[in-house]
Amino acid sequence: MDGLQREATARLAEVDAAVARVAEGRYGICESCGGRIASGRLEVRPTATFCVTCASRPVRR
Ligand SMILES: [Zn+2]
């Protein structure tokens, strides 16, 4: 698989996940803090799963 195919596959997976969140009524809800993701951010990145605050915070597990 070349880089372009890999990127297309990853993007498809993101869109699939976004569609699943719409079906579950969780679209636009941050997966980290449960807050609403700003609509401006969703316009830029419709598949965003974190709000701006959580996305800009270093990931901690
Ligand atoms: Zn958040």
C-alpha cells in the first residue's frame, strides 16, 4: 500500500467513525471531556473527536 492509499484508508475510517457517532447521537461531543466541540472546529475538521481544549492538551493515559 502506498502513502496515498494509506491516507485514503485512514480518512475513510475517520468518516466511518464520525457517521457512527452521528447514529449514536454523540457527534460533536468531545470523547475526552464530554463537552461540545465548537461548530467552527467541526467545519474545519468534520471528523474531530476532541474539543479544541482536549486536542491541544498533551495526551495522558
Ligand atoms: Zn474536550
